[in-house]
Amino acid sequence: MPVTVARQPEFKIECAAYNPEPDLNHEGQPGPSPAARGFLWIGSCSDQMGQIAIVSFHNSTPKVIECFNVESRILCMGYIPAEEQQREPSTIVDPEAQATRASEVPTICVGTEEGSISIYKSNQGSKKVRLQHFFTPEKSTVLSLACSPQGLYAGLVNGSVASYTKAADGSWNSEPQKVIKLGVLPVRSLLLMEDTLWAASGGQVFLISTETHAVESQLEAHQEEGMVISHMAVAGVGIWIAFTSGSTLRLFHTETLNHLQDVNITAPVHSVLPGHQRLSVTSLLVCHGLLMVGTSLGVVVALPVPRLQGIPKVTGRGMVSYHAHNGPVKFIVTATALHRKDQDKARDSPPPGLEPQDEDQRDVLPTEGTGASPSQGDLDTAIWLADSLGPVNHKSDLSSSSGSLSLSQGSSSLEHRSEDSSTCDLLKDPTAPPRSRACRPRKAKASSVLVVCGGQGHRRVCRKARQQPPEEVVSSVMVWQIPLLSA
């Protein structure tokens, strides 16, 4: 796995947001290659300023198309889709007039340490087009963002949430419509679910109505003093919550707010990283039957969860990737194409699941279901299937030289291929009998979705792997190809 030589270590990756674009090349079903079309915006920080790199996913080889500095350290980003306008069928749309309205183009919202919010245009052909720049009340540092075409919410370090609305011309009003004071602890995570904003401050989550801006209910995520919520991820009627310290995630029901499950990721991580290093969760994503957890030690843990819109309880053991960063995993995002509504009539059902399968039929993921747990045989052979299909089919090392970032390529494309290095099963029980071929799932046609994680450096983690030099700390992005299999 290649690692670039060029370095600018003062800039470290902090956050990212993905802007999907329409995939016009298929008619509703995912193809055999990753269907990612769009732009990944990556925010990095030095001690005093920020830097944004834009990576295009419009070809099989991702490409850095723009890199520029910003006035302050970037702490969070959010994608705001273009607002759909209701028009008569006979109405002729003027592209130039449409481009002048901020609401009719996709944008990326950037929150900074200096307390400012910037809105950038994000679509094909536009580079470094900042549409707006304004400050929060009292220039309070922006720690989190939640965005929709109609509402923009900023979680502030002073314990407040600032709610912004749009002006008549489609731009955001620079003065918040409402400032909701939750307490004195920073609002580190925001999550928008329909007409409710979930805001995490300290160890509590406040459920705020987006219409009245009133706190409708409150969830105490942890009773232990000093436990501070860092990340939230929703799937179905469940919400996973992680904390700034500790390696335990908690699952709550989004309607009843009942506590449903605790999961500790220490065992799978320490199975490949021996010792007693302090472990915490640094990023979180629920994606196509996997709860993906980025850690402070640089490894990503994938936990199987049901794919349907039910309660996303973990149904099997954690799977750990052998490709990791040298520092915390700062973000995990999906990179998928955006399908137009007129092409999506046949796509109302959930996407194809992660049925366990690979060409060599050597290792499989745990079987998942909405109610049943995997069989013991499945658990004994659980690995991350992305490893067997090529764990980093394209590795992107974003390293900066003379102020600009370049993309170094480990392979020429994001096409499916066999992994050229051996993988070993982290969780396999050596005493377990081998699985018979009769138990293997039948062959399936594989498509895939891309998942991108970012942090400092790249390394292989395995009990027998040689440790890499500690100075290899270039900002790097790893692109994972997660198979979506259908018969």
C-alpha cells in the first residue's frame, strides 16, 4: 500500500462532507462498479488556520480538483442539497438565472473556530465559490452543523443552538431566527430527523421542534458524571450515541427514548492492537447493514446491524480493518450517487443488503436479520468483507506541498479486484470446525457503495505486521468498497 512522500504536517484532517451528484448512467439498479458521483470536501486545520480540499468522484480515479486556505480552523462541515422548486411542466428554466439563486444549487456549509459560517457552492465546474460568510452570535465557536434545504442549525461552544432560515432570494439570513440555550456545555453533535433536531450537550440529548424551536423532550444518555456525547448516528427507529471518553456505544429508541443496547469495541480493537492503549470513538456511521466506528487508535470497526427500518441492534461480532490511520479516524462518510426522483420510482424499498459472499468463498460476514442473531458458525468466520474484495481498492493520500494537496494513487481505479495481499481473520476461533461448502450462500452479483474515512497517515495493522515509522503522518483518505450483493 503506497504512502506519499510529500508532507505538510501542520495541516491535519478534521472533518468532511460529501456532495452527491445525479447518476444518469443507469436506470435504477446499481451497476457492477461503485456508483459514486460527487465531491468530497475535506477540512484540515493547522494551529491557526484551515484548509479545504475538494476531491471529485466523477471518474473511476478520484481526483483533487481544488485546494484553498480559509481564515480560521475548520471544525465541522455539512452538505445542503439544492432546494426543489415547484414549476409548471411548460415552464422553461434559464440555467443562468437558476445559478444566481443560492437555494437552487447544492452547497457546503463550513463551521469554524472563530465563530463564522461559510456557504460554498458545490457542483460540477465550480471551484472556491463562497456564496456567504457570517458570524454566529457573540462569535461563538461552531462545533457542529445540521443542514436541510429549509433550515441551518449550528451547535455552539457556549451551549446554544443557532437556527437560521432563508431570505427571499434563497440565501441564508445572517442573523439567526432563534438562539436556543440548552446549558453551559458545548453542543458537540446535531442530528436532524424530519421535524425534530437532536442536539447533544454534555451527557444529554435535547429534542427540539424545528417549527416552534421548543425543547420537546430530553434524553439522558449516560448517568455517569463527566460522560460527554461526541457523535450520534440514526438508523431506522434507533440512534447510536458515542462519547468523548470510553469505548462503549449506546443505542436508544428514537420514539420511546428507551435504552436498548450497549456495545463495547475494546475487544476487536485490542485483538489487533495488543496492549492497553486508551480507546475512544472519533467518528460514527450507519451504512447498509454496518455500524462503522472510527477510533482514536486509527482503526475502523464494523458491526453488523439489521438493514431494514427497524431497531439497529448489533447482531454479531465486530470486524476490524487491517488498514488504519496513524492517528484518530476523524470522519467516515458514504460516497454514493444521487438518483433523481423520476428515476427512483422502483427504488422505494431498502437497498440490497450486504449478503455475505466473495468469489473465493473463504470468509463471510455474519448473516443479518431484523430479529435473529447470526449463527455461531457465521460469527466464527466473521471478517470485514471489504477486506477480501480489496480493502483499499483506491487509497487517497492527501498530502500538501507548497500549500496545495495532491492525490497519490495506490491503484488506477475503483474497479473490483482481488486483494493482492493476504488477509487474516481477526475474530476466527481456531478451535471451530471449518464451514462446509453446503452452507455457503449461493453466488450473487455484486455492486458496491464507497465509504471514505480520513485521518493522519496509513499503516497495516496485523499481529505480524512490521510497525511503520512514526514520522509518516501525512493526511490520508482511504476509500472502502462495501459490496451490495443481489442474486
